[in-house]
Amino acid sequence: MTSEGTFEVKRGRHAQPHLRITLAATDYQEILSGHVTQLYASGRLKLEGNLGLGLSLARMLSARAATDWFPDRQRIEEISARSAPLERIERRDMPPLEVFLREYARACRPVILVDVVRTWDVGALSPEQLKARFGALRVVPRIGDYVAAAFTSHHTYAQLSLAEYLDMIQAPRVGDAPPPYLGNNAVPDGLLGSIQYPPFFVPETCGRPNMWLGPAGTITPLHRDLVDNALAQVFGRKQLLLYPPEQSRFLYTWSNSKLLDGAKVDPDHPDPRQYPLFEQARGLECTLEPGELLFIPAGWFHKVRSLSLSLSISFFKLYEPPTSMI
């Protein structure tokens, strides 16, 4: 930027760049196809500087990164508020699709489906089998205090094989930082054929699902996605705390993204002086067991904690509006 406040673009290298991205021209099509995590993990995409910013910018180059719709937060909250308050999150087999759409997706109500993941080939995997079959896959785990950096570009990452990551999390922890977390990595090609999309999602509206692998104590702080999503538990257990969309005023939200809102308050350690309205919030707890899938409608806040070594797969309906808005 010039002293007059205008931008000036020049060829060449900046003397002190915040970020430098290096990518072979032959790999650019892979970026456009959304294979950013895999390219970075393999070393073919090189990032120097702010790694979180680099991965975010690279993902923005994807041909499908920009959706042509915008979430209506107020409408999502109004639809959710019209439903009777939930006392618990129901567990059931997957109903006929029209029943699922009417009773849950259109009504903006979460549900745990107990029979969907159990049909997957990957559902029979143990951590040892995962390491034996897919240990050579390249992955990008979060390291350091990724909880404090949540939903920003300030994450710190490592580039490892899956086997190296599994060995890393078995080592004794040092300091107070949370354990390394293989969070929100695109499911690699070698694992993709072993899972199935839920009956209510299709690849054309979701893109590639993401994997979440980590030991007990890994955390995703309270936030909400403005898209329908589903969290499938392959092995291990996760505890979730959820709040309906209309309680946003009690949770002190913030956002730097079109499709995600963070919450400033930590529901496990609330500060009543800084966040006095939080005492009016009413959440729902559930524990996701192996083989279960939690449908999380757009706008529902959730905090996630691993109770044991855990592998989850998440699906996000990115490329069309939430079902409750259609």
C-alpha cells in the first residue's frame, strides 16, 4: 500500500513477506480441486511464514470455495425457535429420508443416528489397524495452543505421516498445551473409499469430508457452522455440548467467516462478569459412541472434546443452503 492509501502491485519478491507460497505449475489443478491439505502434507505445497493464513488462502483458490448463497442467521434462529425446546438429543436408526428431512433437517433439530456408520468399511478399524493400513499417508496435525487460535489463521502445523502422528500422541506431554490434533484434515484418497456419505448428503453438495483424529483431551471450542453438518464417530468417544441457534445472544459470538461463528464464552469456564448473559443459556450434552453419527443442523453451537483416542469424519453441506432455509 502506498502512502496515499492505494494499493500498488509489482512483480518480484517482497523483502519481508508475511507469507510465501511455492507450488509447481503442474500441481495448480490439485489446488483448484480442493486437495490443499494433501499437497501441503506431501511437501508439494510449500508455505513459509503464517501457515494458517497460507492454508486458508490456498483453500480460497479452490474452484468451489466460493458459494453463491449467503446464510441467513436470523432466519435460522427463527426456525429453530419455533420448535419445541429439546430436553435431550434423540438416538434412533436412520428413518426414511422424507421423515428425516421433515422432523430434523427442515425443523433444525439435531439427532444421533446409530446405524449409519456401522455399514462403513472403516468402521471396523482400530487405531492399530489404522496405523498398519494407512500409516504412510501424509497428514497436517495442529500443534501448540490451537484452542486459543481456533477459527483464525494463527494455527501452527506439523507435516508428518499418519504413523508418525500416532507415535507422537503416545509420547508424554510437555507443558500445558493441548495434545496435538489431526483436526479438519481432508480425508486422504487412501481412506476415502472406506467411508460413505450419509443418506441425506451427496458429494456434489459436500465436497470431500474431513477427518478428526486425536487422543483424549483434544478440543474444538464452542462455535457454530452456518451449514448443515454431520459428525460420524468411527472409534473412540466424544463429548459434545450443544446450544440452539436462538441462544446466540447469550454466547457472545464473533465471526471472520461467512459460514462460521465463534463464541467468546467458554461454557466449561464462563466468566460471569465478562459474559453475564451466559447464565441464561441452556445447553444439551451428549456423548457420541463408536458407530454413531450426529446430525448438527446449521446454526447449532457445539463444543467438542475427545474422551479417548478418537477418529471422527465430518461432512459439511457447503454448496447449497441449509435444508431449513430451502
